Amino acid sequence: MKYFIITLFLGFSAMLQAQNTLSGIVTDKNNQPIKGVSVYASELHKGTATDENGKYTFTNLPNGNLKLTFTFVGFGTQNKTINSLQKENTLDVILEETIFQMDEVIVSTAFNKIQSQNVMKVEHESIKELQRKGTATLIEGLATIPGVSQVSTGTSIGKPVIRGLSGNRVLVYSQGVRMENQQFGDEHGLGLNDSGIESVEVIKGPASLLYGSDALGGVLYFNPEKFADANTFKANFNQKLFSNTLGSNSSLGLKTSTDNWKFLARGSYNTHSDYKIANGDRVTNTRYNETDFKTGIGYSNAKFSSVLRYNYNKLDLGIPEEGIADQTTSKETGYPRQGVFNHLLSLNNVFFFEKSKLDVDLGYIANDRSEFVDSNVAGLHMKLKTFNYDAKYHLPKIGKVESIFGIQGMHQTNTNSGEEYLIPDATTNDFGVFGTANYEWGSNVLQGGLRFDNRQITTQEHGTAGEEGYFKAVDKSFDSFNASLGYKTNLAEDLTLRLNVASGFRAPNLAELTSNGVHEGTNRYERGNSDLKTEQNVQTDVNLEYKNSHFEFFANGFYNHINNYIYTSPTGEMIDENAVFDYIQNNAKLYGGEIGLHFHPHPLDWLHFETSFETVTGKKQNGDFLPLIPANNWNNTIRTEFKIKNWLEDGFATLNFSSTFNQNNVSGFETKSNEYILVNLGFGGKVKFGKTAFDINLNGNNLLDKSYIAHLSRLKNDGIPNIGRNIVFGVNFNL
């Protein structure tokens, strides 16, 4: 905590006001002012809106460069950069009507470029758009993004999969810091609630240059809810109801800002009964309850910006072990169950200098995880405490070259207080140093970087040698050098090509190094291997993208070679009627990609057709298939947009067909999966009654009540289908 206080003090002591101001007028192509345009300076966490004359104003702006984003429904986003701010600055903007998605600023990459200027192809989705699909959880929504899927246990536990890699191979960032919540476990979910999250960015491929270990397969980067515009107060309430689980999700948020100070708070509660399959039966003990609270306070002036955020998340999860047994609509979890408490505290600071800046992110995460087998006495109780630091110095621009030098690190402790140990008490220390540069000329961008990392893992001996639950002491050090190189160019006016080659790494986790016992939920005896080596990969990506006013097309291809891929393999032995699995290593390769198009025919401005196909194949060096590889999927959506007189604006209706193919490429202990097609409907918009306005959405997911079993469902081996028909109704009030 002392690091937070020192950094906060240093930041607030640097408040010499430069008093730079910026103003301008936003109009359409007919020179008519547009009221209500959102103007946002992301680095300052500062926003405003245009008045009835289309005018906006910012004060107390820093020296140097300033990036602004102008957004308004029905118009294309404008991203502007003002170089070398003066005392008084003027910027007028003309917005043009558009029917395609906005060109978003990408926060998860090094230089925060808009997507059209970015060397890497990054998927950006707003949480609002994901929620419009009627999904019950955050991870369900993420699984609708091409190249992303989930390993699920019922509806309560979901783990993200990016192009066939999951668990510790996918790094999750929230509030600018890496999430650490024992993600190695098969039944350890994401631990994030979608309330209070603005959007998500998905990096598909190794991102170790920026994020270090565990970003071998990709990164999920969650952008938190924005603060209110300057000198405004906003209150928001939303409610969602779910027919299948008799579920409810309620959220209330408050936020206010002055020119310099800003504050927000949001609380939510999520509760669900056991989910129902197509024949009407409920899957016993898949119920769960979730409480989530997020708050933040920020300050910015001409020299400095600081944002302190806190997230508390409490999960009460049932663990399904009996399959379809007792039928109840109770929301009180039975045994076995999990209790998870997660505290996330983050501090983001940006120091502005004349021609450079320094970003400093500090994070503290306390994850408290318990498992209760048959009573309220926890058999398993793990406490994981993690302190993260990340400092990036953006050097002064030299000609057309931008460069960043950074250091990152982590100090982590795991302690056990229950009788059962999954992993031993341990300490992990990370340190990394990196440099990256971006060179842009015309429509071409070249970006590259180098990085070195060290991870030190020390564990304590526990138990009696030769018996189950014995953990020998381990003291290991893992080093890795990584590099990336990317190139982006416009082959034609509307045609973009991106080529990227990057390496990544992942140090073995505690479970892989030390396991010695029955892993609950897997019904197998797992033995770790303290001699495991670091996983190291090289991935090649190609992205081709065409976009004009009525047609979008993209094609992504990748080849990923991984040395020393870690996985469990059956030995043929049995211990106490449990099959024994050892952690071993083999070289592996994954390849595949995504392809899709979005067609908006003229003059049918209200009609959209979107289609995408995704595929991935994973093999070991000996030709055997890797486990947990998602089946191929073909997704088709017809969407209409409309307005009904003066009472429904921003209306939409969607018809979606999601076709999942047979998965016959399975590892030795997996079972094959059959194909299935799900039909989903959606309807919604902004309803207006006089001065009262609110958003609604009504979704019918798996509308035909199809009985199916997803390949990555952990209930598949028991023959338990996924969720049946689910009608979701949501309403959102801005109070």
C-alpha cells in the first residue's frame, strides 16, 4: 500500500497549471451543428459533450500532444491528434454519417493507435453490444467473438479460449493490471462481472513483448467504465431477467465529474437457479450468486493524471457432481460449492512532460478461494496475493519514429489454510524489461520490439514424502528473450494488409510443477514435474481487410509453433480408483484462422448481413491432436435497424444462426462431439415517453430448445447437455 501512497503524493505535488485550453464546433457535412457529440480525451479520463450550437470546450490541458475521440450515434468516429498544444487551441470537426462500426482507439497495444493505424489486428467489442446478444455471463459474450470460445462448467464457470489456448496461456487484464485468480484450475472461472466494464479488446496471438509470461496465447483487455463528462452527474440502473435459470442481474451506478476531479461507483447482484436443458430437467447445483462493487476516483490537470479504482467481487458457486438429480429452483448453492472473494485495487498515473510522458500502473489483487465438500468448513482454502507494477516511458518522437521503454514486475504469494492442498505455499517474482518502436510513413507502419524476462518460483515442502499430498520444495528460475515485428500497409484505398511475427513464453505454473493428488472436478490423480521447461512459441499472423461504405471483409490466418508444450497424459496407473496423469512436454503446433464479411446493401440502409467462420487445429509433434481445441464454427446474422415514430429510436432486430461442426480431432482421453445449430433472436432499442427514455432488449437464445453438448463443456463426459431455451429481457434507465 505504501507504493500507492508515495506515487499518489508525487503525482498530486506536480500540479503546476499550464492552463492550455481547447474549443471547437462539431458539424455535419451540411454545416449544421450536432448536439450531444461525445468528445473524449482517454489519457486524461476526461470527456465533454457538444451543446446545442455544436460547441465543446476543454481546460487545464497538458503540454505536448493530445488525442481526442469524437463519437455520435449514426456518424463515423473521428480520432484527432493535436501536436504541441498552445495556450489557446481551436479544432473544428465535421462528422459524416456511417453505417459501419467505429474505428476505435486500441488501449491494449503499445502506442494506443486507432485500429486502422494499428500494426496488430485487435478485436474490439463494447460490452453493450455483447449484452445485446442476451448472454448470461461475460465469458458467454466473449465467446461470440471470432477466434474466442470458452471451457465451461454449466453456466457459472467459464474460462476463455483464444485460438485453442486457454488457462494460464491467456492473460486477462482489468483496470490496467493483470488478473491473478488461480486460473490454472479447471473449475476456476474468470472472476469478472460485466457491470462497470466499457469494452473488451482481444489480442489473438503472443503478446509477451508487452505483458510477459502467460500472454503466450493472447490477451483479454477489459476497459473500465468511463467517468462522467465534465461538470455533470449521471445515475444509471439496469435490470436483466433470464427465463431458463429464473435469474436476475441488477446494477446501479452513480458518477460525477468536475473539470479536474471525477468519481464513480457501481454495485450489481447476479443470482441464478440450476440451468434447464431441452427436456425440461435442471442440472443439479449449477446455481450461483454473485455480488460485485466497483468504484473509482480520478484527478487530472495540465501536468498529471491519476485514477484509483477498486473492484470487489464475491462468488458463491455450486459445483455440479450429481448430474441431473434433485430438481429445485432454489438459488441457495448445495455441496460441493466454491466461495471466492476477489479484491482488485489499481492506480494508473500519467505524467506529462514537454514532449514525452510516463505511464505508471500499480495493482494489488487479493484472491481468496475456498471449496466446501459437505459442510461450511472449507476443505480447500487458498489465498493468492499479487502486487503488480508497470512503468512505460514514451520517449520524445524523433522524426516519424515513436518509441517506448518499459519495466514490469510482479510479487506473488500463495498460502493454504485448509486441510487439502492443490498447490503448495509459494512465492513468485517476475521482472521484465522491454523496448519497442513504431515507424509510420504514408499508409505504412513498421513496429518491432525486444524483451527479457525472469520468473523466480520458490515453494515450501508440505506433507510426508511418498504419500498423497506431499509437495517437495522447489526453487526454480526461468528466463526468456522475446521479440515481435509487424508491418501494416494499404494495398489499395480500402484494402489493408497486416503481417506479424512474434514470440511468446509461459513459465510452468505451480500445479504443473508440484501437483500430487486427486484434482477435484477432474476425477484423476495428477502428478507434477519440477523439471518442466518454459513453453516458448513463435506465431506468424496475416490479416487482410477490405472496407468501404457498404461492404466489409476480413481474413485472418495464423501458424503457432510451441516448444515444450505442457499437458497431462495418462500413465495407465491407478491410485485409489483414480487414473494417474503426469505433466509432460512435447512440441506442438496450432494453425487456422477466421474469415468473415459484413454486407450493407444500398439503398436498403436498414439491412445488415454478417457472416464469419473460424477454425483451429492443434497437434503434438508426434501427430496426435491436442486437447481442448474448439470445434469449427460458422456464424450468420441478419440485422435490421429502424425507428418507430417518436417512441422507439436506435431500434434493432437480429436473427442469428450459429452452426458448430463435428469435432473429431480429439486427444487420447477426450470424446468426439456432434454438430449442432442454434437459432437466436434479438429485439430492442431506446424507448421514449415524453421526457422519459430507457433502453430495452429482448432475446431468445437457443430459441428452438436444441439439445446439444459443446465440445469444451466439462460436463460432456457425463453426457449432460448445455443450456436449453433462454429468454432474456433487459431494461436500462439513465436516471
